[in-house]
Amino acid sequence: MAIGRGVVFGPSMKLHLGRHVWLGPYGIFQGEGIVRIGRGTYVGSHFSINCVERVEIGEDCMFGNMVSLIDDNHGTAKGEVAFRDQALVTRPIAIEDGCWIGEKVAILSGVRIGRGAIVAAGAVVRKDVAPGTIVGGVPAAYIRDVS
């Protein structure tokens, strides 16, 4: 296991790292949820994992730099209560084994990325990604199957 310089861990975060995990420098773990990162996974620099409930990352995954995982969001009810003061809505994120997450990808709450999928750089993922497929864009959409 290798943890890069300047990685910050929230004081209430529950973090479980498998063997041979590599965390790039200047990443941040925020929140009070449970984060599990499987064996052999590589996470690039300047990552952000905001976890109030649960984020699970499988084995042998690759993450580019500046990837964000966010398992929560503020409420969006119209009315007199400011968005920042509304209750958080959380849904876990799951990334299965062998995925490749490109540079500057944002993965939002409730998303499951299937085994061996690829998410192209700069994508915003707000829906599940089928195993063995490539998605990209904002919002992320199917491009083709992995060949």
C-alpha cells in the first residue's frame, strides 16, 4: 500500500484499503461513511471521495487524476429553506473489479459501474454503467462495448 503526500482523511471516515492499493498525492476523503478500496487499485492525484454513506471500489481498478466520487447531495425542495440547510440525500456508489475511470470524472450518488467498464475522461456519471462497456460525456452515455 502506498499513500501519496498530502492525502487528507476526514476524522470520522471509515476506510478499508486492500493490499497493494496506491493513492496518489493530494487526495481527500470527506464525510463519515465507509469507503472500501480493493486490492491492486490505483487512484491518481488530487482525487476527492465525499462519502456520507458508502463507497465501494473493487480490485484492480485504475483512476485518473482529479476523479470525484460523491455519494450524497443536498435536498432540492423549493421553499424557504436554503439548499445548503436541507437534509442530505445519500445513495451508495459501487465500482466493480477491473474498471478504468478516466481523468476528471465525476461519479454521483447511487451509481454502480459494472465489472470491466471504462469511463472516458471528463464524464459525469449519474446512471449505472453496464459491465464491459465504455461511456463518456456529460451526462455520461454509452459509446461502445470494450473490445
